[in-house]
Amino acid sequence: MEKDFHVGILFHNNPKYFELHSQINDHVDAYEIVLGQYATEPDVIDEIKELGKPLILHTNLLSPGSYNGVSRSDLQKVNSRVDRANALWVGDHMCYSKIKGIESGGLLSPFLIEEELSIYEKNINVITKELNCPLLLENVIMFYNPLSEMSLGEFFTKLTERTSAGIILSLENISQCQFYHNLDHYEFIESLPLEKVVQLHCTLGNIEEQKQIPSFYEKQLKHFEVIKYLAEKKEFSPKSLIWELETETPSLASPDYIVEKIHWARELFANKG
């Protein structure tokens, strides 16, 4: 029977993740992979599939905010990987990452105005019509004041009303906003259509190393606090939580700690909805 809720990790194309899987694979429900890491090694996707878990794809190729429209060649590339991975869904970002094929050098957040909303709506409807699986969009770091007519939450709400795209909620990206255009975790969460959030992204660092740097440790505890807060929201019933193990700490979290947090997340969310 297909699972209603998947807890897993972001599986990087690195030998240490293949070593890690032998210690956590029995506890994982799904793996997420970043498509750019497999651009020249697509066969590695097959190796990860052989671990026996569903795959979720993550990319920045689709650039839904590009004013010149959707790149059909990039969409074809993503679809080829979707088919190869038999992906549950594809996650991209609520941003633009290129204009007329020229890379922006970062994931640039939308200006929160109606004209920009119309560009995103048009592009997302093209993508979801042609993509071979569902599309989710993730909140990005707000590097600048977005010249707003609406809040970021309103922008997400209107887009999910006008398109079939779901949402990835990244707690780390909210935290990183404090260094640029600050975004409060709870205010942002309350402004979102929580019933449209399909996936949670959260970092999970080496807790002993985090304790040596108070800001890292406090941020990790804040993320756990926010996850528990979300679990209490009746309308919030995500389909997945993915732990991102690459954090500011030099070492990955221990396998036992990863397993502990996989089960913790499952207990919070698996019986919701």
C-alpha cells in the first residue's frame, strides 16, 4: 500500500551517502535527489532506485519566474529524469534563476506585485501541463526587499489558487532570510495556505558540533520547535518531510540521530489527515 507520509533525507551524489544508507535505509521512506548533481551521471539515479525507496526530485532548472517563458529544453531534461526515477513529484523554487538562458547566479525571489504574479501563473501552468508528475515550489531566501503589493504568503496563496502547484516549506530558507530581508517563521506560516504544503525541508546537523556554536544550535532547536508547531495545525497534513544533512557543521549527523529524527517526524505527521 502506498504510504501517506514519507520521511527521508536529501541524498547527495557523494560516496558517503551510499555508505550512510546501509545504516538508515530500513527506516527511510523516500530519498530526495538534486537533479543537477546527476546531469553527467544519470546512471547513478538507477543505483539510488535500487535502494528500494521512492524518489523525489529537486531542481532549479524550471525558473518559473522567467519573463521570457519556460525553456522547453529544460522541461524535457526534467521530464527525462522524472521518467527515469519514477518520481513522486518535482520540487523547484518560487523564483527566477535565468533570463533568456542567462543564469542569474542565484535563486532570486519574486517581486510581490500582480504583474509578476501573472508571469509565474502563466509559466507554472505551462510546466504543470507538460510535466510528467506533480510540481511543488519552495520558498527561497529573500535576498532583497521584494517591492510588495502583497505579502509572500499572499503570493503563494494566489498562485496555488490559479495553478495546480503545491508548496515546499523550507525552514532553513526562512532562517537565512534574517541576514537579508527578514522573514518571521510564524508570521510566514500563518500567511500560507497550509493545506497546499506537500513537503517540509529542514536541515539536520551534527548536534554535538552544533552545540559548540550557539547560533547553529539555537537555529536547529528553533526548527524542531516550528515543526512541532506545524504538527498541531489541523489544516497542515504534508506528504513528506525531508532532512537536509549538509549544514554548517563539518560532519554529518550520526546515523542513530538521523534515525531518531526520522521516527520523531513520522510520529508527528504520519497519522494526520
